Amino acid sequence: MRASFFPSHDDDEPEGREPPPPKPWWQHPVDEFPARVPLREFLVTTPGTVIVVSHVDVFSVGISIQIDWEVRRLGQSRSEWQLVMHGGHFSATTDVLRFGVALANGATATTVDLRSPDAFATEPDGWSLMNAQGGGGGDDRRYSGSTGLWLWPLPPPGPIELVGEWGARGVPESRIILDGSALLTRVAEVQPLWPEA
């Protein structure tokens, strides 16, 4: 009998050694079940683009704002439409889909903030807003996408102004207000996925 074509990695990890936990400013806690707050607030409605805040997941250390969008092809050439679907929705240019928040204490954070080369390992000063857990798909007529905006740490009590812009789709800065105080009351409902034995 011949050995498997694929190598075995059973002994690669020393026994009892676990990978380090993810940094909280990069993603939500992986061992928590959040308190979900349904919203269905329309941030943008144009003939070709709709952006909706569908819900907020409240964790013990931050919140994830779920954004869903639908776009349809209205007069774009094939190459222009391909850029909509595959052009890298999130970067620092004014053409792409970008988001920001203004908090009740005057602090702001955006998905296009400049980050240092060691940002993964170094805790940021103030608040951080990251695109996380997104995806999308479509065809030659329409495209659906989503992202979870991870805001860390928890916002202060008061309103959260959410701002979105998508230059390539002709969407100017658009705003809605989220009730940060109401979101904070839901922190007590967060449940651990793996209760201590």
C-alpha cells in the first residue's frame, strides 16, 4: 500500500500550544455570541445603488455594524461594470466604498485611516473602524455585497454618526445616526460561546 500523496501535519503544532488570540482592534471576539440589534436603516438610495445598515452586533468590547448593498448596471460599459464588481471596494481613493463614524465625544474613525506598518500588533490610539467579514457576488446586471464594520472599543454613550461614500457610484457623503446609548445597554446580553467548565 502506498503512502498518502499529502503530507501529514499532525505533529506540526506542539501539544498544548494554541495560536495567539486575534487582536481585538482587528476583529470581534471569536468566543462570544453577540446581542443583535436589527435596524434596516437606508443610508443611500439612488437609481443604481442602495446601501442599508441591516443590524448591529454588540460584543463586550466593540460593535459590528452590518452594511449590505445592492447595485445595478445602468449604462456602464463592460469594463466599468467589472470594476464595480472586482475593483477593490475598500481602499483610500475617493472612488471606492468607504465608511466613517463620528462619536458622541468628538472622536472619529474611518475605514481608510492610515495605519502604521505594525498596526496588527500595536494597539491604536483611540477608536478603530475596520472592514471585516464581507463578501459579494453578482452577474452582468446586478451585484450584492456586504461588510461588517468593526468599531473598537465600545463607543461612548450618545449618538453615533455613520457616514458612507462611494465616488465610483456617484454616491456623495451620506449619513445616518445610530443610538449608541441604546446599543451599550445590550452589552449585558452578550453570551460566551464556550462557558468555563
